[in-house]
Amino acid sequence: MSVTGITASNPYSNVNDLLSNVRNFKIIESTLREGEQFANAYFSRENKIKMYVERDNAQSREDCEAICKLGLKAKILTHTRCTMEDAKLACDCGVDGVDVVIGTSQFLRTHSLGGRDMKAITKQALEVIEYIKSRGCEVRFSSEDSFRSDLVDLLSIYRAASNAGVGRVGVADTVGCASPRQVYDLVRTLRGCVNTDIEVHFHDDTGCAVANSFTALEAGATRKLALRSYYLDDHSDHSTYIFQTDHRSDDQYSLQKYAFRLTFCGIDIDTSVLGIGERNGICPLGALMARMMPTSRDYILSKYKVHQLKAIEDFVAETVEINVPFNNPITGFCAFTHKAGIHAKAILNDPSTYEILKPEDFGLSRQLYRYVHFTSRLTGWNAIKSRVDQLGLKMTDDQIKEVTAKIKQMADLKVMTLDESDALIRSFHLELTQAEAN
Amino acid sequence: MSVTGITASNPYSNVNDLLSNVRNFKIIESTLREGEQFANAYFSRENKIKMYVERDNAQSREDCEAICKLGLKAKILTHTRCTMEDAKLACDCGVDGVDVVIGTSQFLRTHSLGGRDMKAITKQALEVIEYIKSRGCEVRFSSEDSFRSDLVDLLSIYRAASNAGVGRVGVADTVGCASPRQVYDLVRTLRGCVNTDIEVHFHDDTGCAVANSFTALEAGATRKLALRSYYLDDHSDHSTYIFQTDHRSDDQYSLQKYAFRLTFCGIDIDTSVLGIGERNGICPLGALMARMMPTSRDYILSKYKVHQLKAIEDFVAETVEINVPFNNPITGFCAFTHKAGIHAKAILNDPSTYEILKPEDFGLSRQLYRYVHFTSRLTGWNAIKSRVDQLGLKMTDDQIKEVTAKIKQMADLKVMTLDESDALIRSFHLELTQAEAN
């Protein structure tokens, strides 16, 4: 039986598309930075080089320098406190960009920053931003504990950082308290206040990191045209400039050649492999992929090698000595196991009935056993029928129902393996053949 | 240092309170129903009785009857396909209520229900609902695969079920495709169409089950006054009736005594312990508790014995032979472990700086080791200072910074245990004392 005119995507996704574009986003892979804050994480330099992308502060400066010298295609960013001391060390490592972070909630200003007020924090941030720019590095400015910060404080400091020329501003749910609607409201509001990319960073203490990341994308992915300025000397090969000036009338810019370009600002999502990070971690890369696939499959498959997901997760799990959670989206051992009879029956007709993700997209082999779990009390005879066919045996529907009843009876008493249910099917079939022969 | 005037709750939560009430909800614990669909779940009757609440269909009828005979305070509900055959078996078991479910998406109507149209499905549903009511049981009516169903189809069948007198209607994200804003829109709309409780059921294939449950609560928890009718004979002790009639003029009701009562309709959230269920499962009970605590701590502590959470999770994990995921909210081994130096320093000042959940609420012991993870390269000297104090040793700040540098150096080479860092601190202190004596 085949269904025409049904797409695997959610019918409601069209509604969202009017407001936002979830098919265009960037991921900032932070396993080496946030991930190293995970309780069990002790990465050797060799393993760091395997996992490179965003590095933590200057404490492991040699590792950082070693990664920078690899000459990778990826940009190497480092993440530091928003202080002049950290910024200097970071720039000395030869990175492409520096992500600076400073606490803005009253909790952090009181307990981590010695009671400083927002005015002092803003002044310090602008000095550090100016310094990093003068060293020729990109700057990302993030507040810490954004969702327990005052909204006006937040928007003010982001606007100041945006005007100072940072490439990205970061929203961080450092304590994991944010809920999707709060995220939507804040990112939507911020989108109207800054002409930069927005980076989002969600901790998973309350289990919402994936949903918050997705909702941020919905709120901010409506890319906004922004007029950004560039030094002509740096970007002379760009063909997308729409106008340029030789000089500006105000003193500050009078000696510089500037070009202006219309650019699109988007959303960058922080992830780490398996979500490892401080406390119970942040948005996991694999779960975010699972979340994006139903709405943005073509985009993801064109941009990410998702079939390597399992290998990457296994590597990181081994390195930090944890198990991949049983309920991990995509790669959890039961992610594509269907047990209830009515589910198994429908899956045999068409997997999309109960599956919005295709295991083959992720390089996972489609085994029927993985698909339909036979050996349970809840198993339907349709699943057994399919197995009988696979084993090359001939039985009538009534006979299959009879052997299904036997399998269920045994499954009530013990956990059955596939071999055991196969053996039961084969011996039942043998009896039938012998009965016929007699 | 102490902070006055800061509450642990999210400052934005007040905004939501104008629209919704997240401090009043019910949980439908479905470990025995949905949980038994988990790949590894084979529950013995003994274990089922320990875990009772919502039972699956009539396949395990004797288990269900045994649970009903226990005379528990909890209501016993059973979950069946929306067919007359299943409904009869369910009512025969002596349950308090029957939850019926029928597929409404085109996927399920095609592959699971033989291509039936919504008219036929609605007719069947109303017959089954009428029958169950005639047996004196409560009825919950749920659609299956609600988020890939046509919105008008959905609202029509829910309205019909509501008019037929069901106590609850269920929204089920059977395939795990829903996102928070879709949930908000659907539940908000549905809230205006039915005068019943709304039950929500979210699968976790894309990692959004907890966020979707919370968002449903925001959308539907604005409890709506509903005029419900009761037989006077059944509810003669109720004091909350606001008016009553001896008869109704239309034929259908002319022989019955009716009372009307203003009731409040709320949201019921399906959970299972650790989220076990079909494929990678549904909304986990513990993670939902973590999500609700920052906004609704008093309500939860008054209603749920959250300090038993870990024991319940451990019991279920053992029964189905899985590990509690490393990143499980609240009970994951690192949920209250702080590793980065700036985090550790602030936590020592006040835990609420980086924690929105209190481990002691969940009966978890507050060990400093659990709190501040010392033995890492990222450890700050403040954490070491606190440990030096705990060990009863006297050192100056400069000396503590010196030993911290030694600990970091060693942590670069190997994973250090608490014992090892203690030994290093003690031997450093011994050297200081000997140097002073000489």
C-alpha cells in the first residue's frame, strides 16, 4: 500500500516558515570548550586535535596554539572572560576570533564580579572589544546568565557591543532556566536591536536545551539585512558591496577607507557532542540534528556529514568514559525499535507512519530486528508474519496467529531473544510440515 | 556575601503568569503503559504492582484486574484502541476509566486503519465513548499522531467527543515531531473548543518532550470555567453546584435529574519514569520535575514526594536493565557538579549563582565534592581554598594559589581523584610547616 501526497514533514511547519527560516543556521561545536567543563572530561592534546573547534581560555594555551597551527579550514575561536588579561593571552595564541563573556545577572554581578554595576561592566566590555579588534581578531560578545538578567540591561549592553563592531552577540542560559517562549521573546526582541549574528547557548538542567535552540532559530532566523562596514583593504575582492565612500566626514573615520555591504545576520547554535558540559551539559549536537531533520532535511544533508554522528558520539563517550544514553535521539539503542503490535504492523506498511527520522540518513543499517522488536508480549502477528517471510517459511495467516500466541505466552514468562523466537517459529513450522506429511 | 531581593526564580516567569498558570497541573504516570512499550521492558506482575498507574490494553488483563483489586487511592485507567472489542475487555477489568485512542493523521488512517475517513472514525469513536460511559467508567478520548493531523479534523473530533461527555481529550505527538510553538498554538486553540481537561503526550524523538509538556501547560493551564453536567444521584454530596434543574425540556434529558457545576479544566501531562516508552520514549517524570521546580517549587513540594525520585528511577532502571543517563536532569551523576573555576568560586559564595535546583529538595546529599569538582585543570584557587579550610589546614592566599598551580599541573597529566588532590595539599602544607620550623 502506498500513500501519495503525504510528505514526511509536519504539516504545521509551513505556518512557521512565514515567520522564520529554520533551514539556514550555523552550529558552533563547543565540545572542546563547554565539553571540557564536563565532570569526566580530561582531553589529551591528541584527542583535542581530533575534536577541535572552540577552545576554552588561555589555561591550555599550548593546546590552543597547536590547534591553530594545524591550518584547518574551520575558524578557531577561543572563549575567555571579558578581561584585558584574558583577551591578550587569547590573541597571542593566533586564533581567528575571541569570544568574551561577562555576567549580567544580579546573581553573577554580586557573587562573581564583586558587585559591579552595569555601567562598569559595559565600560570594561567595550575596552576589551576594542583591544581584540585592534589585534585583527573577530569578536563575539556574550552576556552570562542572560535569562536572569534585566531585559533593559541586556539590550543596552548588546546594542553597545553591536555598535562597537562585534560580529556576534551571545545569549547564554548559563543556569538552564529558560523555557522556549522566553527564548522566543528575547531573541525576537534582540533581533531588532542589533545588526550582528546572534549566538545562543543553552544548558540542559531542565531538559529544554534542544527545544530552546530550535525556538531561537525560529525567532531569529528571519535574517535581517544589516549594513556592515569593512575596511576596503581587507575585503577588496568582495563583489557584493553596494556602495562605498573614500572618507567619512567625522574625525574618527576621516583617514580610513570604508565600504558598506548588505549582509544577512543569522543564528549560531552552541552544541557539544552528547551535550557534555558544565553540570548535566548543553544542547547535544545529535539531538539538535534530530530536531532539525524533519523541517530541514535537505539543508542538513547538504551541509553536515550526519552519517558520522554515531562514530563521533562513540569516540567522545569513550574519551570521557560515559555511556551513550539509552534514550539518545538517533543513536540511542532503541531509537528505531518499534514494539507495540499496532506500531509494528504500520511500520511494515510504511516506516513514515511512526518514524519522522530515517535511520539510513545517519548511516545506521536498517535491520528488521532494529525496526520491529518481535519478542515482546505486545508484539502483533503482523510482525511475526514478516519474520516468517524473512525466514522463508510458508504458513497461513491462522497458523501465524497461532504461533504469535505461543510467542506472546513465552514472552510473558521471560525476555526472549530474536534467536529464541526464531527457534519457536521454526519448530512450530516443522510440526506443521510433519502433521501434513502424516 | 549575601544577596537580598533576588529570588531564585526566573524574572521573566511573571510575564507568563499573566497568560497562564504553570503552578497547577496533573501528571499521568504512564510507566506501566507507555513504559512497557520500551524495548527492554518486561514487567513482572509484582513489579507492575509496585509501579501501577496507567495500564495498557487487555492483553495483560489479569495484571490489570490484580491492580484494580488492590484498592489503591489512585485512579486506575487503562489505555486501549478505540474499538468496541477493546472497550468491553477494559470495562470488564474493573478499572475507573478507559483511555481510548484512534489515529487521525493521514499516515495512520492509511497504514493502520485501512484507509478510513474522518467521518467513519468519528462515528466509531462516539459509539465507543457512549458504551464506556454506559458501563459507568470515565472516558478519555485521544487522537493519535495529532501533530500530523489536519487541524480542522482534529478540532471537529475533539469537539464531538467533548459534547459526548468525555472527561478529557488527549493530544498525542506519537512520532515526536512537535515543536514548542506548534504545541502552544494547538493547545491554545483546543482550549477554546472543548470543555474538558486536556491531556498531552509527547514522544522524545527530537529531544523536545519536556519543553513541549511545559509549553502545553503554559497554553492550556489558564483554566477555563466549564459548565459540566452531573447526575444528581452520583454527586449528591457536592456542595459546589451553583444551580440545578429537575428536568430538561428536550426529550433526551427529560427523565434525568441533572445538576450543573462550574468546574475548572486543566492540563494533564503524560510521563514515565526515565521517559521509557516506544522508541526512545516520552517525557521523563524527573526531567519534568526539574522543569517545573524553578517556576512552581511550592506547588510541587506540596504535591509530590520528589525526594523519592532517585529511588524510583533506580528501581525502574534496574527493572528494564538500563543505566540512568549521565545527563539526566537532577539525578544524573554530574547534575550538581561544578567544574570551571569561576563557577566553583561563585557556588561557594551562593549556590543559586549557578544552580536553579536545590539538590536537598530531591533528597540528594549536598557534598562539597558533588558541588565543586576539584581535581581539574579548570579548577580555580577559590575551590582549593575552601578545601584547605575543610581539611583544617592554615595557609595564606599566596600559598593556596601556589598549591592550586601544582594541582592544575598534575591535572593536565592525569585524572585526579579527591584523595590525590588532598594528598598533594597535605604534603605541600607539611613542607610549609617544616620550612617554618627550620
